[in-house]
Amino acid sequence: MPLVLSVGGGKGGIGKTVITANLGMVMARLGHSALIIDADLGGSDLHNLLALDNSEPGLGELLTGRGHELSGLIKPVREPRLYFVPGDACLPNAANPKFQRKRKLFRDISRLSQDFVLLDLGAGSSLTVTDFFLSTPFTLLVMTPEQAAELNAFNFYKNMVYRLLTPLSRESRGLAAALALFRERSRGPGSQAMLSLLASLDGDTEKQARALLAGIRPKLVLNRLRSIDEFIQARQVQAWADEDLGLNVEIMAFLPEDEVVRESARSGTPALDLDPRAPFCRALTLLGLKLAPHAGKGKQWLEAAESKDSFTRAATEFAAFFPAPQ
């Protein structure tokens, strides 16, 4: 079973597509087979970062029921051990597939032979993005070091929790009322704690809801940082997610702002091909090395010990890619 990673973000322009494309290349260069799926339905452009065209059938045709199977859409790219499924942004209604087709997609993904499958999701927290995010055992949420990005990341997690608990609420009037109250009152961090609402439910429902929250292991990546002083913003989002939502968010990586990324976008050449020694590329390689032990072990990932000190560990690991404090 491959380790499936969904890469999302609270807004566009934060670098999630750059991270997905180059992280897939990192995993391939570390000796693992990796598949990148452009799941940014309605705005797919990941092929541009891999120096590919978008003329082949892709995920949009699969999810709109045009007679394709996932295995038939997988194409090799020029990087050994790396494969790609395009997104098909031009197809009408591709951005809003039926829930049953989304479920089938992830069943098919779970049967693939690759070690890693990376999904580049659309920006924001639409139902499709949230469903994709919740369908994978490993998730990377990308944010940049601005206050607005902190709030966008928190709101992404908030919408994810709401979507996660909604099916259970159909069996519990108490949980349905709690979610309605959460939706009404939760206007930002500190306005309404989900765990306090769950504590008011009957024992079985509260236990089931808490189990659902404990069963997801979201990871956070800060991108486009200029100094280690900006690391602290990850801890803020981590604290909000814990206190308001009951989520244990692990901080995975701090990636630096780097000219090689802008040059990659201009030239249509992967950043790793332009300069693998650039700070961004070296930091992303370190992230790949952290993922490598879990190759092909999607189920085992959820059994890993909780990472209470993930901020300190990640800050220590990635500080070398940033200028020393003045």
C-alpha cells in the first residue's frame, strides 16, 4: 500500500504545487517510486513545473465518468521512478465530482504499486478539497509566514474537522446541534472550542467523535520563510488547532524563500534540476528523508507515536537553511 500524501493550503500562491512537484522528484531520487497526481481540479497546472504538456486524459476525465481507469492515466516522466497523472482543468464540472467517484478514486490509489502518491490539491477548503484531504492518512498543509496565512490555515483545519464529524452527526441529534453551534460561533481562534462542545454529548457519541479527531494526523509545512524568527508562526497555528479543534498538528518542515523557485516558474524547469544545492532544494530533500522510512507503509504511519515536540525538532533540523540571527 503506498503512502498517500495530500498537499493543500488555505489559499493560492503559497507554493504547494512547487512543493508537490519537487517533493515527488526528491522521493524518486532517493530511490522510491513516486506518483504525482494533479488534483487541483478547475485549476490544474502542475504539469508546467515538470516541463510536461497537458494533452493526455487525466483526473478530470476519470472523475466525470468518461470511461477511464486510474491505471490507464499514469504516465512516466523523464525522471526515473517518477510518474504523473494530469488534472484536466478545462473539463466542465470536473471541480465538483460526485462523492462516490471520489471514494472509488482513493480505493484505486490504495491498490497502486508506487511507494508514494502525492496529490496536489486546489486552494482553499471546498468540499472536494476537504474530502481529498481527509481521505489520505498523511496530509501536508502549506502556509506562508503572514498573519492572514495563519488564519487561513486555522480555518482550513476548522472546516476539515466540521466535514469529518458531519457524517456522525446524522446519527446524533446532539452532535448535529453541537456542529450547528460550532458553525455559528466559530469566527476565529478562541471563539469556540470543539472539545467543549463534544463534552456535552452522550458518552458514546463523544467517544466516537474524539476517536475520529485522533485518527487524523495533520502535518504543517511553513514555506517561503526569510528567517528563523518566522518559525514561531507554526507554533501559533499548532496551538490554535490543539485548543480549539482537538487536533494534534505535527510541524514537519520550514522551507526558505529562494530565487530558484521563481526561476523554476519562469522556465518551466523543476527547481531540483536548476540547482539541487539551493537552500529550498536542500530543505525539501530533508523533508523527503523524513518521509522515506514510511515508504509503502501508509497504515503504519497512523500508529507512529505522537510528536509533542515537533516544533523544536523541526526548528533544529531546518535552521541550517536560513541566515544566522543577527
